[in-house]
Amino acid sequence: MAADKDPEKIVKKELSYIQKVWHTVAIVALLVGVILVARVAFNVLLMMLAGSLIAVYFHGFGDIIQRRTRWKRTWAMTASLIISFLVLGGLLWFMGAKMQVQIAQLSNTLPHTVSTFKAKLGETPVGQKVLESVSDGSSDSLMTTAQTFLGTSFGVLGYIYIILLLGVFFTASPSIYKNGILLLVPKSKKELGKHIMDRISLSLKGWLKGMMVSIVLITVLISVALTIIGIPMTMVLGLITGILELVPNFGSLLAMIPGVLLALTISTNTAIVVALVYIVSQTITANIVTPLIQKKIINLPPALTLVSQLVMGTVSGALGIILAVPLLAIIIILIDELYVKKIN
């Protein structure tokens, strides 16, 4: 009993307990720091993936130039970069001012359009029940979200600049980065590493080709069709639809909302026609054009694609949703090559 009440031993036990507490706090703090750094680093990795996709585009365009002109690889890639930036700059120069005006008009018109939609919806008994079931808070939240989207979707110049810069660097000297990755692979697995990288490159090229054609096609179809119908601000509506084509499953539904709301200010029949235009255009693009181009991309299960979008959207926001499909394709290829083929 006397030993248990020894003051020196009691002090040592208390110090030992305090040390354990501080050790636990330090471990928890370290884990939190690692998680925060990993989240930031994950966004950087996503930007690197986006830059890689830009580089894939430049290389694909350079291959076309090289086949047509028989130029050296360096000259073909230089021409690819120059022509691409000239075309982009020309489009921004000729369309930028008009697009900016239309974006401002759409952002200012949206609250009045929503109010008109509510008034028309309240004219029917079913519409009144729908309006009663929707709380004012959720309506205001939806309005705020829509205006934020219109205000910030075309203001991500910082991210675009970094991604384009990464794309140019990856295009200028791809062998440095490819060989750097292969240095991390054991000698016995070098060939497997090259095969996996080639397969990933082929898959990303297929996805990128399909996306580019889909974006251009859907933008032109929507802009022309809405112009014929007489809907205002068709250029920005077409561009919004083209950009949202990057988001499978959700993009087509989100793109339809502003067009249908603007059509409702004219008449209900016009809104129905506009909705049909969106549905037919998306059906043609998704079920006919894109599958013909994306023959070489890995076949992704729709449910898995949807889950990956939800996860990536939660982790990394809009950039994660856009890059969910190519990232999922990369993961499936890695699992197939490193695990499935071995066990089978």
C-alpha cells in the first residue's frame, strides 16, 4: 500500500498519462493535416489530369497535321498549338462581346422568368399544389444557385489558365513525364507499365474525341433550333448546353432548364417545343454520334459512372464531376491490368 502511495510513482504515472494524451492529440492532428493536404493535392492531381487531356488533344491534332503535310513531329506539334490558340482567340474576339451581353441579360432576366413560370404554374390546380409543396426557402436557394452558376461559370479563368499551361508543358515534352513515371516501375514490369499507359492514352483519346464532337454538335443544334423558334439569347444557351455536355446524366437536364424557362415567357406550347428540341438533340448526340466516335473507350457501366460522379462531386466539386468519367476509365484499366487479368 505504501508503494502505491509513493509520491514519485504517482508523479511518474501522471506524466506518463499526460504524454499519452499529447501523443494522441499529435496523431489526430497529423491525420487531420494529412487529410487536408490530400484533399488539396487531389484537386491538383485533377488539374494535372485535365492538363493531360489538353495535351492529348494537341497531340491528336498534331497527328492529323503530320499525316496531311508530312512535316516533322516538332513542326506538326507547333502548328497544332498555334492553330488551336489562334482559333480560340478568334472565337473569343468575335463572340466574346456578344456572349458577355447575353450572359448578363440571362442573369438579369432569370428572376423575372422564374416569377412568370410560377404565375403560369399557379393557373392550374396541379400547379398550385406543386407551388404549395415547395417552400419559399428552397425556392430562394434554387434562385441563388442558378444566379451563382451564371455568374461564376464563365469566371474560372485562373483554373483554365493553369490547365492550359499544364497541357502545353505536357505537349512540349511528353517523354520526360512518361519516362519519369516508368522510372518508378520495376524493370520486370516496364513492358506492362508501357502497355497500361498506352491503353489509358487510347481510352482518353476516344473519350476526348467523343466529347469534342458532342460539344460542337449540341451547341450548333441548340443555337440554330432556338433561333428558328424565336428564343432570345440562343448563343449563350447553346454554349451552356455544350459545356454541360461534359457532365453525363446531369448535364442535359441542367442545360434544359434556362431554355424552357425563357420559352415559358412566350407561351406554354413554345416551352414544350423547346423541351422537345433539347431531348431530341441530346438523344441524337448521346445515342448515335458519341458511341460511333468513342469505339475505343472502355465500356463504363452507367450506374458506376453515376456513383463516380456523385463521389467526385462531393470531393472536388464541378471539376471532379467533369473528370469523373476519364478518371473512372483510368481506374478500371488499372484494376483490369493489375488485378483481374492476374486472377484469371
